[in-house]
Amino acid sequence: MGRYFAIRIGRAALTIVLVVTFAFVVLRLSGDPALMILGPEAPPEVLAAFRKAWGLDDPIWFQYLDYFHAIAKGELGRSMRDGRPAIELVLERIPATLALTLPAFVFKVALGVPAGIYAALHRGSAIDRAVMMTAVAGFTVPSFVLALILVLVFAVQLGWLPSGGQDSWRHAILPIATLSLGGAAVLARFTRSAMLEVLGQPYIRTASAKGVPWRKVVTSHALPNAAIPTVTILGFMVGTLIAGAVVVESVFAWPGVGRLLVVAVANRDLAVVQCILLLVAMTMVTSNLIVDFLYGFLDPRLRAKGAHA
Amino acid sequence: MSPLVSIRDLRVAFGGVPVLRGVDIILQEGEAVGLVGESGSGKSVTWLAALGLLPRHAQVSGSVRLDGRELLGAPASELDQVRGGRIAMIFQDPASALNPVLTIRRQLCEALILHRNLSGEAAKAEARRLLDVVGIPDAGRRLEAYPHEFSGGQVQRIMIAMALAGNPDLLIADEPTTALDATIQAQILELLSAIRREMNIAMVLISHDLGVVAENCDRVAVMYAGRIVEQAPSNQLFADPVHPYAQGLIGALPPLDGPRRRLTAIPGTVPDPAQMPDGCAFAPRCAMVAEACSVSAPSLARIADDRAVACIRAEASRCALLGIAAE
Amino acid sequence: MSPPLVEVSAISRSYSMRSGMFGRAAAVHAVDGVSLTIPRGETLGLVGESGSGKSTTGRIVLGLEPPDRGEVRFDGKAMATPGTAAWRAQRARMQMIFQDPLGALDRRLPVATQIREPLDIHGIGTPAMREERVRELLRAVELMPAHGTRYPGALSGGQRQRIVLARALATKPDFLVCDEPVSALDVSIQAQVVNLLCDLQAQLGLTLLFISHDLRVVRQISTIVAVMYLGRIVEIGSADDLFARPEHPYTQALVSASPAPGRRSAGRIVLAGDPPNPAARPQGCAFHPRCPRAVARCASEVPALSAVGGDRQVACHLVTGAQTRDAA
């Protein structure tokens, strides 16, 4: 069991290193931060001074090692734009993002999972078809399109809700709706197919054959089994709590982590981008670890395997 | 004596395609009846339909009575009392027949709670006793194990224990040993017949294996394309099959001793349920087919007190016999 | 007298298998010192339960996997190294048929194309000759030329197995390994395929290794039968004699467990215990924990396969030639 998780954690750490390295390389190769921040008209000596101040004139592998060295010491660097520690900039945006993603997560689960279960239990019914059509639509329509549609309808046409900004709770409604609908569609589809798979299993027929009322067959035999694959997708969604709202935050001008990322990338504000990516990689990896734990809890077959070690 | 179960003209169709085309079975208390037939003959569907276990889109008609009470169309609550309580069922594939995420104790106690009003320690003690009965060693400890921790033969024993939990009057065993190795098959069949003797439970043994059915049943019904074509006491059926299909099945079975003979294979394949031939469904493969065979489907007719055959040839020979008797 | 077509001497094969995902790897002896001789034109039936190593033996004999120890000789020559021209030439003379014909066929190709495939691969004949050969093969397996244009999904299980058989025969092989070829078929269809196999063998002079758990089918088709238990042969002899007078306690139990119409189960030998697990092979005679006649010696000493009279060989401490035969 210990070895199992040692391997998992080792793999998680490697994932983080790879993500950070990739980001580092791509950002350095795709543009000169000095030019981006100071502008093309800046005098050469100013540019040179800027590069020297931020260590941009060192060889790239040196910068890379330096960067990892700093991370190891817990220093994530400073923003090249205003000189504040990157971590501070990022942390102050997190509550805004969570204000969207946490309620959205709750709505996704509350909408998607029951819809999927209901559709599976009434396969072929009108409601099943309606749920599936909605789900496919939610699945295929990109979130920025959905966001724009919602803005057109509820902000422009009806004028019920604001189209952007972060002044009151009413401003959060449309971004949360956008995030919830797409996620609920994914969850509904996934839950439905997991449920259908389970309902076709012989042990469901066994339960019915021993006189278990259908409602109980569903709750105590089908659901625990269907939960196993559904947890995977839920884990993935938990992993996107921090960074999953990039598009939506941009469309609705919501000052969260996602918007900070977009701005930082545009400006080649290296420390900030890297800080966000590190944070995102860590949440992803952590949620994957949690999913692995949950698997062991939900599926005795995996538990038994772990217990042998 | 009124029968335990009587099935009359049971018909099942899926999307308008008939798979069961009028089945009659009478089952007495404590009796062991075998249902033999090839895949698609309807032997499992008969009992799944009788217990309301088919998918909702199945169209079922006819009558299934248990102690005189109609089961078809009965309310779900009444069926739930019958299933597992009066009629229990075990299935072919032991590996997937038990819920993988629940302990054996939970799955056994579920039936005890439903049908015996036991709970807590009493249910657990009874579950342990049932595991003992079916020969699972170290029952007390094994109760907390999950299905994947047992071998195929042991899972089938647990299935039998679960079936016994509700003290049923009838056990339907649907290909209970098909997925098991020969020596384990022998163990399970012996267990089934021991239980049947001791508890006086009636049994329906569904199998494609003529040998299994012949050895374990008093009476056998041979099914073909959704109908019973011959019904007879086991020893008579195998010694002297009357229906050409029953003859073919027995001739197709290679002997294990005595001289080797060429197998009498039945030509062709089972007809597609969506395109049943007119008249007798077996006629296109029958060596003794006559013109009349394609006109109308022969009904199951008595040829002796305890034998019935659905074949016009058999009817003819019976008439001939009666004619001789009358002279 | 010509030498036997297939000679298998003392082949062994073990796999390393983990118990669960994180358990320690343990060696599983799938096949352990198996020797067989199959004379030309005859059929050797290989019988055993799951885990007996009968399928692995078949795969090794066919050269689909190499033995760890021992040797397979085909037509007097050792098996060539896989991938070489000599190996391909040898492989064209030996073919295999599996239990699941649908898995062995490509669902997206008409079956005639699949029958012709080995001819294309080995470059046998002109295209016109290949077409003619396909028609001939379809006739040989008692199908119509029209069946050739169909896709596997449009054929019944028995017809698919005939297609697989036709494809296996395309290169005019001398040797066929059949692994549970009729186990998935209904009884009436099973009889058709068994009869067909017997006929083709007689016509073409094929040599067969017929692997099955079904004693009846094995007896019907085989001249020699070998019974395997946990990777070893425990008894071998001529088919009729072996099933009529099994000597090894395991063979006796197997024969007795085979249900027969017209016989009630009284007097059946029912073995206790679970089927054998190749990963936990008992010491001594692997069968001793389930053997109704086991004595102390069985738990410590592995019995060797030895002749007990006639052409019968048995691996059991309690069956030693003359005296048991006399007693019986």
C-alpha cells in the first residue's frame, strides 16, 4: 500500500516538473519579455538593463536551473510588471475564481448526476432523449459561445443581469451558469453511460431475482458500482477549480486567476504565468491522488490488490 | 394435487419478433424438471418472463400461476415477495452474478431481511449457517469477503446459499454449471441434488447439456425455436426420443463408451426468430419432413400418460397405435 | 515406417505472474516437462481443466511461443527461428483454429477475402488459381460459394467456424492445432463441425492436435488422448481404452464427472476442493490434495509418467503396471 502511493506521488511530482519545464521553454521561445513589457519603442539600453535585472541575459539553461532552485526555496519570483511577488498576485485572485467555480461545481453535480441517472433509468423515454440532446449540445457548444448566448439573452435582450464585471452577486450568475451548464452536460452523459453499463450487469438481475424492490436495486446495487467511473470525471472537475474558468472569466471580465493568466501570458510576465501553471498542475495532481484514494474506497477489488503489497 | 406452477400459452416478443411462441409447463411440488434446448430456444426467457425479469420493452402474454395466483401483470410488490421468497433463481456466469462492491454478508442478509424478517445478529447467524450448508469453509470469516475473493465454483455455492435464503419452493437453475470445469460442475450438481432432497424444493434445471439434465431431473422438456417439442420422463426421453429434433440432439452427442459412430448432425441452423417458417419450425432441418409439416405448427399432444410430442408424425404413429388398440 | 510428424520432448514454459497489481512476482509453471508424439494422419486429444496448460502446450507446439526448455520437432526437423524463411515455410504447413471464430475473423472483410489471405501472403498460385482455390475450400467445408461474399457478422457460429477451418486449410497444411474449436457451438452444430473435421482429416491425411475440455468430443475425434493436470501429463493412451478404463485417479474422476443420459449420478466420483491454481502448485503429485486415494508419498514425491502396460502411460504412485491392471 505504501509503495503504491509512493509511486503515485513520485509520478505526480514528475508531472509537475514536466508542466513547469514545458511552460518555461514555450514562454522563453515565443517572445522577448523585455520587448513585450517595455514596448518596441524602448531604447536599447533600457531593454538591456531590464534583461539584466530579471536575469534574461543569462543562458536559458542557467535561467531554468535558477528558476528551479528558487522554487525549491519557496520563491516563485516577482511580477515583471509591478515587481510584486507573483504568488501574492495569484493568491489574491483565487477567491474570485473560487466564487465562480465552487458554486458551478455544486450545480454541475446537482444537475448532471441526477439527470444522467434518471436518463439511464428511463432509457429511450422522452426525458432521456431530452437530457441527451441537451447534454450533447452542452458538450459540443464551446463555453465562450454559450457565454455569449447567455449574455445576448439575459443581459442584452432581457436586461435582467449584468454582462460583465464583479460588483455584486448578480454579476456572478451568468459566469456560474455558463460553467455549470457545460459541466453538467459532460457529467450527465458520463453518469448515464456508467449507469447503463451497470444496469446491464448480471448482478443487477440477480438482485431483482431475489426480490429486492427496484428502487433498492438502483440505490444499493447499481449506484455504488456506477459511482466508480463517475468519480474519475468528478476528480478531473475538482482539478479544474482553479484554472477551469479562463475563458469564462475573460468573457465576463471577472478578475479571477484565469484572467490574470491571460493578461500575464500576453505580457510575457514569466513569473506570474509560471506560478499559475505550478498551482494548476498541483491542484490537478492532487485531485488525481484523491481519485486514486477514492477508487480504493469504492472498489474492493482494488483495495485487495493494494493490501497485498 | 394442484400444481405448484402452471404456465399456459406463455408468449414473449421483443420489438414484435416472437422469441417464445406458446409454452405450457406444469410443475408439481418437489419435482425436478429439465429444460433442454440450444441457444435461442427460449428456455431461459420462459422463466425470466414468468418472474417479470425481462426488460420493459418485452411483450409478454399468457398465464403464469403460482399456487393458482397469476404472476403476469401482478403488482411489483407482490412479485418481489415471489422472487427469492417462493421462486429463487441462479444464473450461469458466477463471476458477474454477485455485486462486486458488496460483501457476501450484505448480499446474503439482503435476502434474509426481505423474506425472513431477520435482521442484525440473527440474519448474520443464518447467513453463516447457509454458507455452511453449501459447503463454504470458514463461513464466519468468509462472510466479510467480497465476491472476487472466491473461485467460480465457490461463487456458485454462494449463489445457491442466497437462493436458499428465502426458503423457496422452487429453484430455477439457469445453466448453473456451464461456466465451470468438469470436476467443479460435478460438485455443484451434487450440492443441488442434495439440497433438493433435504429441503424438498422443486427445481427447474435449464441446460444445453443433455447429460446434465438427464442425470438430475425426473422429467425433461425439449425446447426448439420458442416452443416445447417434446416432454417426457428423463429415462424415456433418452432411451426413446420421439420428436425428430430430440432424436437429432441425442444422436449429435458423441458417446463416451462403446463403439464410435458417426454423429447424426442436424443439418442447417436454428431459424431466425424474425423469419419463422410457416408450420413446424423444425421442418426445414427435419429428415422426416412431410408436406403437411409446412402447413400448420403441430401442437404438443399426449402420446402416453406422461409423454407429449409436437410432431404430426408422432400424432400419426399414435393414431396408428390407438387404431391397433381399438381393433 | 515414417517418423511421427510432431515430436514434443520435455517442453516447459513458465510465466512470471503477480498476484494482484502489487504482489510479488511468482513463477507460474504453465507447462512442465510435457512430451508427446503425434503420428502422421492421427489425432492426439489433449484434455484438461482450466489451468492445466493444454492451450499453452498447443501454442508451443505450433511455435507461437518458444519453450523455456525442451524441443518441438516437426517432420523430423527442429522448429526454425521465428521470422526466418525456413520458419515461414514450416508455419505454412501448420495452422491453428481457436474457440472463438468471430474473434479470429475480421468483421470488415468478406470471408472469401479472408480465406484467400494466406495464399496471398505466401504467394501461392496466380490470382485466378487463388479464386478457384477459395471456391474449392468453401466446398470442402460444405458452404456455398455465395457464403464467401458475406461478412462474418452475417454468418452463424457454425458457419464462421467453417470459414476459419477453410482459411486454415488454404495452404494445404499437414498439421492442425484445434483449441476448443467446437466448445462455443450448440450441440447440433458441434456435431456438424466434428463430422466435418473427421471427414477432412480422412480426405487430406491431416494430423491433428485437438485441445478440449469436452471428453466426448475428444474421444470422438482422437486416436490418442493425453490428460493434463497443472502443466503435466498425468495419463496418456489410446482414446477408447483410456476412457473405458481410466487408471489415473484424476482421469477416473473426469470420466466419472462427464454426465451421461440414461445414467443417474449414483456412484460418481466427486472431487473435493477447488480447481487447481497454477500459481500455487502443490508439492509432490500436484493432484494429491484432491485425490481420494492419496498416500503420504504423494505429498512429497512427484510421480513420473511410466508405462503400465499396453500403450498406456500413467503418472501415479498407486498405478504401477502389472499389479493394478491385474487387480482391475
